[in-house]
Amino acid sequence: MTLFRDDGIVLRTQKLGEADRIITILTRGHGRVRAVARGVRRTKSKFGARLEPFSHVDVQFFARGSELVGRGLPLCTQSETIAAYGSGIVTDYARYTAGTAMLETAERFTDHEGEPAVQQYLLLVGGLRTLSRGEHAPHLILDAFLLRSLAVNGYAPSFDDCARCGLPGPNRFFSVGAGGVICGDCRVPGSVVPSAEAVGLLSALLTGDWETADACEPRHVREGSGLVSAYLHWHLERGLRSLRYVEK
């Protein structure tokens, strides 16, 4: 048995037997890890209370062999809370649904267990921290997180120069398959013509211009969210189950 220690965000939990759980955690050093936590469903288990979704924890694992992710699931034997983001998220429906979509996105973009995904990990930690503090509207935080997740995984959309030929913007057409805004010469079937305000909002969310994003009108926010959802669906090949419950 080999001891491993890492910090991570709990993405989800599954019941196992009468008192155990399988915990899925996105860790800093080992990427996504599934581990068995024994006895955590017992009423008096303080250990289990630390291993709930949205929790940022320092965890200790025991695994067979020299690798954390191998033929069998490792055991999660100890955890210490770094930040309990769930306390500021689960009591508010808008934050909870946005946060749930963020956790699902992080899991979908880290589909190979044991492979480090540091940028995705740091992005999730920052997103949940901002969401739990209520610094911006939950749906704006979610859209910013989705756009940046796409970017760190190699699918950054263009919101200015043409995604195909590089023609300097602004360009008026948008195509999820082409990679963002495109010019008239590169226009493809299925392209849409979003408002300049919606495109500007998405650019602001991607670059962290919260002053612009917070001032955007609700109709443009809804339009922008639709573009983000379609773009994410295209690259994930199927949509997020949790996204349908997010308040806009």
C-alpha cells in the first residue's frame, strides 16, 4: 500500500454498501480521482461531512502499488477542510444550480482519471469561491467558467477576429462549428447573427472584464448564455444534464 496526499474539490458522491461512499474528487496533482470512503454515511461521521460536493479538502489516499489510479479504487482515509464552499452555495437555488453545472463541466473535461489538469482545477476553485461569496450573478459566473473551461481545454472561441481566416473584427456572424465569430466570406450554414452586446458580454466574461459583464442587460445575458450552451454542447458532443435547471 502506498500513501498519497493531495488537495481537491469534491465533484460528486455515490452510495456504496450500507455505510460507504465512492467520492469523485478533482485534485491538484492527480487530476480526477475516484476513491472509496468507508463509514462516511454513518450519522456520527465527521469525516463524511467534509466529503460533500463543493468542498475544498486536503485528502489522504491509500492505494495498491505505486500509482494512485490503478486497477482498483484507492481508499480515502483522511480529509481536512480547506474551504467549505458548499455553505454559501447550497442554500441559494441559483447558486446551487450554477455550481452543480460547474462541477459536472469539470468532471466532463477531466475524463481520464489520474491525469493532472491543474488549470481546470484552479479554474474550478476560483469559480466556486466567487460563487459562494455572491460577488456576481450566478449565471454570469457559470458562463465565465464554461468559456474559460473551453479555453483551457483548447476550444477558446473567438469573439473579434474571424475564427477561420483571421479577418480583424468586429465580425457579425457566429458559428459554433467554426469556433466563434466569422466574417461574411467564411459564413457557413447554421451561422447566427447575435447582437453586438451579447458578443461583447461573452468576450468580457472570457477575459474577466466584470464591470462590463455586470452592466449587461438581461436580454443580452440570455442571448449570450444560449451561445455558450450551444458552443459547449458542440465540443462536449452532448449537453450538460444540470444546465437545464440553471436560472437565467
